[in-house]
Amino acid sequence: MSRRVLVAPAHLREIQPVYAPVLTDAGYTIQFSPHNTPGTEQQMSEADLLAHLPGCVASLAGSEPYTRAVIAKAAPAGLKVIARAGVGYDAIDLAAATDHGVAVCYAPGTNQEAVAEHAFMLMLALARNFREQDIEVRQGLWPRRTVTNLRGRTLGIVGLGRIGKAMVTRARAFGMDVLATEIAPDAAFVKQHAVPLVPLEELLARADVVTLHVPKTPLTKNLIRKETLALMKPTAYVLNTSRGGVVNEADLHAALLAKQIAGAGLDVFETEPLRHSPLFALDNVILTAHTAGVDQRSRQDMARLPATAIVKLLAGEWPADWVVNPQVKDTFFAR
């Protein structure tokens, strides 16, 4: 069996002491992305993976595309584990991995606090006119205008998983009311924190801020679109720190341009990196570069856990809470 592990995300080279000993102490060697040299840090492409992944027993993965073609080439050459340094795995063809006996892991419980902090940053920046004030003060102006308060407002949380729960506790600390919609609610949490669960349509109509914390699935693609935006208050904000594609960006642009809603804070986009967008011209939207879940602490946690998952799986253990395709178990151990 190969002892080589590909570390695909370029940024992980900066924090090798966090995760590298987990792999090297278990006898594995690390192969970094070809884009890890200073000045060339970028995400690996499908072509890069086709060239560099075969011969590796595992990948400590980022958002690079693990397509069926990549997996079909790498699995017969020894690939057994794709361990995502994050909590999403939509860049991995899960069906292809399962078909080829490759275990796919993620890092649950590592970044919910970071995402919640970022979402609140976007909310506060919108409510307090941060962007406008910063620009005008730098221009020598003094824009002392009334801003929006959060206390007493209603936060509508779409998706009450780990991140949504972290939003509940923060919202209450800010004196906000909360509503949530969730298809599989944690009954104990809902009861403990007295969170009203309502249909999406009701949440959109009542919330002053709508914050999205759902995975990208066929059910959530374009969840926020022309029809659902029309349900929101003209004074409301929408925040997306979940996945690109959950918000229809063209419909959102139209709603923002028409002042149909008051503003938006977006950290994720259907196409990333975001190089060109009509959103750039609007002053009622704040854009960040898919950084919500990656603060210093969460980045370390998200690197250490998948490295540990790789070692455990290849040692014959089965960390069930970290594996997202459990149906591959028998095939995995038979390879």
C-alpha cells in the first residue's frame, strides 16, 4: 500500500505543525499541491488532480474537484480516503467515491463558531452602515446618520444544525428574537432554547434578517429566488454563509437594485472565485471571499481532524461520525 498523502489545499502548507505529525508519526509521507510555492497558491484543478493524485493512498482535501474521472483514475492506483478539511463535501462526487470503495470524510464540529461570528459580522456591518461610513469618512465626510438596531429585531434562521444553533445563542445575547425552519430539528435544543419552528414562507415574511445555514442540495438550490425574495420585508437583510447556489444571484441583484429588500451579506457564490458580478456595483451588499468558516482556530481544527481520520481509517478503524458514505464500509475494508 502507498504511504503517500496528498495535501491539496495550498493554505495548509502554512500550518504543517498542526496536522503533519499526525500523518508522519503514523508512517505516511506528505505530497503538497503543485501550487504550494509562494506566489502560485491556487486551488488544484481537475487536471492537477488527475496528474498528482494517482499513487496517493489518501487526500487531505479542500474544494478542488474530485470528479468521477479523477476518482476512477486514482482509486485503482491506490486512493482509499478523501478527507475534507471542512464541513462541506459538494466538490466530491460521492457516488463515484462509493462506487470505487473510497471513504469520504469531513470535519464536523470544527467551524460552526467561526461561521456564526462571520454571519454576525455581516449582519452588524449591514445594520450599522459600516461600508458607507468607512468610505465617506475616508473621503473627509462625517456621515452621522441613524443606523439600524439589532436588539428587538427578529432573526430568521434557515437550517438549525450546528451553525444555526450557534446563531441562536448569539442572537439572544444581542437581544434579538429568533425563528427557525428546519426539516430535522433537534427537539431537545429547540425546547431548551424555546425556538419557534415555522415554515420557510412564514419565516421570510416575519424576519428582519434571514440567515442561511443549509447544505447545497436539489431542495436548497435557488432557495432564495424571485418568489421567496418577494415574501421578505423591504427593510430586511439576507445573509448567505452556507453554499453558493442556495441564493439565485441574478434574482438577488434585481431585488437589491429595486430596494425590494434592504441589503445582503454574501460569503459564498455559485462560481468561485467571484471575478465579475453585477453585485459589485451595489452599495447595499457586502461581499467576502468564502472566509466565514476559516479563522485561525477553525483552520487548525479542520486540518487536524481529517488527518486523524486518514490515519484511523488506514489503521482499520471506522470513525463513523466523520464518514459521509457509510455504505462503502465493506468495500473499503475489502480493498
